[in-house]
Amino acid sequence: MRTADNACMRDYEIRQAFRAELTCLCANADPGTLIIDELPICRHSARADLAVIDGHLSGYEIKSERDTLRRLEGQKDAYGRVFDYVTVVATAKHTDGLFRLVPAWWGLTEAILLGGAIRFQEIRQPAANPQQCPLSMCQLLWRAEALDILAARGLAGRMRSQPRRKLWETIAEAVPLHELRQIIAARLKARGHWRVARSRT
């Protein structure tokens, strides 16, 4: 049920509390897990509020009481192209609407304010994404990373002079999806920083 307390929860407060919970869970499961705030996806057409990268790519969208679900239609497509698993973290205000709006494979977690602290209750576990787009996944790669992947397969050749778009297309066509998931997760985890790499598109 929606309460006055729940209405006080702001987006950044839910995100901060959920990030802390993810950090604790990931530290116990895999200390090498990477948690990223505001991860751009699909060439910056959308941003995941939080992304968790371990052996998989998991995206999290946060909806507070003050949010609406209007933007989620476009976000839904972008999330579905990239992530292995997706979960919406939202207050009770949005639960019914989310069940109608998001795909059945998305997870749903409710944010609840109890005793002055934000707690989380899983309503539906996420399932594996049945519709990932290899090209959209490859767009997470920086130019140097894409060239390294091609070189490891003897595909670099004259590709070094090609724009990133062509590199991404070649990888998406050459690497099976199950292998591509593992490669991209490993590359993102291996980055020493998250400065946006500016390269020719």
C-alpha cells in the first residue's frame, strides 16, 4: 500500500540504499563484481540507473513515488537489447503498472520505508533475457577493446581504419551470443576507469 512515508523516498535515496545492498551481496558472491552508476546503453539513447557486471550483465531501473512510467516504454527496448537480466526497483505506487508494462522475464523489487530505513522486497525474480541484440551489446565496447577482440580472432586486418560502428558489426556477426556475453562482461570488468572514450563513430 502507498503510504506518506513511501512518498518521501526520493530516487537517489532508493538508488543509494539499493546500491549498498548490491555491494554487500556481490562482495559475498564475487568480490570482483563491478557496480556502475548511470551506464549509457544503445549509444546513449538510454541509461541504466545501476548495472552489475559479474559473469553476466544485469541492469536495474529505479522508479520512486515521484516518477512516472512514461519513459519506461523506450527504456524497456534499450534494456532488452543489452542486458542478460533486468530488474525494476520501485515503490508500491508502480507495482500494478509495472506488471502490465514490462516483459515477464524482468524482475520486480519493491522499495519500502520501514523504521526510517529503505528496505527491499523481491516480488518477481528476473529470468534470462530471450531477445538480446548482439550489435547493441557490442556498442558497450570502446574502440581499443573491439580491435583487441577482432585481433584475437584474426579478424583485425584492415579494420583498424574502420569506424567503431563497423568494428561492432563485425564482432556481432562473428561471435556467438553466448560467447559474446562472457567477452563483454570480462572487458567491462577489466577497465581501469570509466572515462567515456571518444573515438570515431
